[in-house]
Amino acid sequence: MLGSFLSARRAIPISPHTPREEEAGGSRAALAAEDADDSKTRSHGPLGVRILRMLPYRVTQIHRSCFFPAAFLLLLLLLVAVFVRHRFGRGACEAPYDPGSRMAISSARLDGLASDFGILGVPWCRSKDGKTVEWGLKDLIEGLEEFVPIYEALPIKNNTNGMGFDHSFGLWFMARWLKPVLMIESEAFRGHSTWILRQALPETPIISISIHHPEEYLEGPAYVDGNCTYFTGKDYVDFGSINWRNLLEKHGVSNINQVLIFFDDHQNQLKRLKQALKFGFQHLIFEHSYDTGIGDHYSLRQICDQFFVGGGGHSCFVDGDEARIRRKRRKMWENAVDIDELCADGEAWWGVRGEMRDDFNRSNEAISHADHFRNGRHVESFLDAYWELPPVAGPSLTHQARYDPARTPNPIVEDGQYSLFRQLGLSRLDRDAFNGYACMVYTKISAPEL
């Protein structure tokens, strides 16, 4: 199963799944169509463009005797529209590489919108051959309907500081789809992720690497799996120091390509990628691939945030569009990053203010933009597939206020699709369950071609 999961479809960074009308299918598509009534409130383009489109029609309707006065009036309105766009649009002193220039929506319209997904860019890591995963929107929606009752049966009801619903669904969905013969998790906390993996594949063995055994956390319930080998406590060994060849042989695994690794250990993900590549592992899931400017480790999202990647790169110009939009959104979203938080001295925006963080930010290293650029190119050289889990639903449905949609892929259930949200059972969940989204990522890697 793992060897044939790729398709040749190219991912679209801002919308990582195929068009809704092509993929939704069945009754779910009908529900999505019912929810489309909110399209009446959508803007249909700048005023000047609409006036230009109206001109030919209006001119033919005007009697020749009043053609010139009417044409003059329409021309005057057009000039006013152009003046307003020039006066309140992009600043004349904006840097030419400002990401605002890549936005599909004019900056004048962005200021008042709270949840426009992707308007500040979603840097999507580029794979070697442009391949992406084979699952699509229809599969995710069907998976959600199946997963909600599973999640409601959680043995750990209060998983504070652990995974919420979005990432729990993502881990379950990908593990079930890929069907590995062995699952490895690096850091298990109280066992929530172990339980999720077990629900995806009831018979598949698990190896759990964690500094503390789940039962050592006394502040709440824990889950311990009977078909899991634990490297915890005095038996703990870091993922990068384990003799994987011997351990896989003990578990009867002859094909390392059929192993899935889940990293939730808050380590430098470039380091983990290199270690996994050295051992020959291919299928990796990272629970926290933090956006640029936040987080306690150098993440794949940060590594791929490059000027040569669509949606990547930043301007530290304090009077530019990006700075102005970020200042507004910082007031609305907990994890939104202001331009002053994004940029350090010398306009260092990559990683976290020019730092490559590691190990829960217990260590960090300042890197140059040239180093960051080389890291991005290096990752591209061995990346076979990259996919970011989108949020399960839009913030108007989940009432979350943490992640900033401006730096996030389109959700599975979009704002306004309440019928679908309710039909999938998502309305039964507590609001707090949706507050843990932090860009979960799946990658498939292999040795670079020589």
C-alpha cells in the first residue's frame, strides 16, 4: 500500500485539495451545496473592473442623443474608482518583493476580513517530481464522519498540552490510509497518540520512544498499549541513536519502506529528516510544523518558507502591506505574528527571528539567510511528497481563535457549511477540541538522485 500511494497531481499550496465540486461527491457534496448560499455576500471584484465590464452594455442602452453625457459620467466614476484604489492600495514605498504583491485579493479588501485563508501565503514544500498524496477532499470528509465517534470514546478526556481533534484526526486518517506494518512514535506524553494509532490499525505493532512512560504523568489518566514496545525512563534512547536495523529485525520487518514514523518530540525537523533518511525510513508525520516566527523548533514549514517557493518569503518593511495586515490580524488571532515579532535586527525573519531552534528551544543557533536557503534546497532534493493537514473546519464553525487562517490551507469544512459540519457530528464536540491546530505535516523522503 505504501509503495503505491503517490499520484502525479501537483499540489496547490493555498488549496491543498482538489476542487470541492469535483471531489466532494455524494450526499456530502449536496450538503456543501446547501451551504453555498453565503456566496451572495462575497465581493465580485474591484469597482473599477466592474464598471469597465458594464460599459459596453450600458452604452448600447443609451439613446444616441444622450450618449456623450452618459459616457462622460461613467468615465468620471471610473476615474474616481482608480483614484480610490491608488490612494488606499499598496504604498508607493513598498519593497518590490513584499509578499503582498502575490496576494490574489487587493489589500484594501483584506483589512476588514477576519478569516481569509492563505492571504499571507502558505509556503508548500516542493517535492522532487511534483507528486503529492493520492487522498483528496472526498476521502477526508468520509474519514471525518467515521472518526468523530472514535474520538468521542477517548480514554483521555482532558489531553491538555497534547493533541486536539484536528491532529488526532490527521494521525488516524494517514495511518489508516498508509497501512504500515510497524508504527513508531517519538514522544507519547500520556499515550493519546498511541491510542489514536491503535484505533487506526488494531493489530499493527507500535514502538514508543518517550523520555517518560505515560503512567508517570500523575495529573490525569494515561493509555498503555499491550502491543507496544516502550523505550521510556531508564530504557529511553533518542530516535537518532537507536540501532534500527537490529530493532526492525526483532520485529520481523524486512521492508523499511512499510514503516511509519510519527514525530511529536519538538526537535529540529531538519535534524530528524536527515536521521530518518540515513536509516532509510520514508514515511514521516510531524505533529508540529510551526509557522515562521513561532515555535520551539526549526520546522518543515519554516524550512520551506523561501522566496523561491509560492507563498514564501517575507518583507520586514514596517509600512508595507504585510506589516499592516499582520498588525491587524495580531489582534484577532492568538498565534498570529506581528511584523515586529517576525523580524529581528538585520531583517532576519527565517526560522524564528533568524534562529534555528531545537529541543523545546533549549538550544538555538543563529543562521544566515544563505544557510536557510541551502536548507530549503537540501530538503527539496530528497522530498518525494509533502502534504499539510488542513484545519478540520473554519473558525466560524469551531469558534477557535488560535491559528491565523491567513497562513493556513483551506479547511476541510469551510466557513458557512454548517449543515455539513453538523452532519459529520463535529457540532457535538467541545469548542476546546479545535484549539490545537499547528500545521501537522506528512512527508515521503528518499535519497537524492545523483
